[in-house]
Amino acid sequence: MAMTDLSFGVRGNCGMCKNAIEKAANSVDGLARANWNVDKKKIDVSFDGTKTDAMSIHKAIPASGYDTENVEGNEAYSSLPGCCQYEHEMMQNQSGETN
Ligand SMILES: [Cu+2]
């Protein structure tokens, strides 16, 4: 069985983020391996290309509250622990507006 390897950016801050991001990726059918690096803000995944594709993984991760480099903006983010929302709060402060 041929595995496809892929690496892409996912926003997150801490070990709790790492667990949630990897769990979300692993929930995709056909996913063989997921490893998110907190320093690089990148996830490495291996998956069975006959069962899933890159876009399905990009969509599965934001469903848990974490944005990827291709998919962002989701309801789940606001229910994450405060430590995990740091980067979004910074963006709001820079704009000087509240939602
Ligand atoms: Cu976190």
C-alpha cells in the first residue's frame, strides 16, 4: 500500500494543542501517522491516498479548533483553553477592533 507524505502549517501553542491537532488528524480515515511540531508549527502526516486526500485532512484539523495554512476561521476555536488561543487574540489586538 502506497503512503502519501505531506507537511503543512497548523497554528498552535503548546503540548495540549499538539495532542488535539494530532488527534483530529488521526480521526481521518486512511491516516497512518501524524506528528505536529510545536516549534515549526507544522504537521507531518502519512496517509493512504486511496482513502483520503490532503484537503480532507486540512478540513478535519480546524474542526477541532486549530487553523491550518489553507483552512481557517471556525467556531471550535473559541472553546479552546486560553493558552491555545494566544495567536488569535494577538491578531484582534493589532486590528484594534472587537468582533
Ligand atoms: Cu495549547
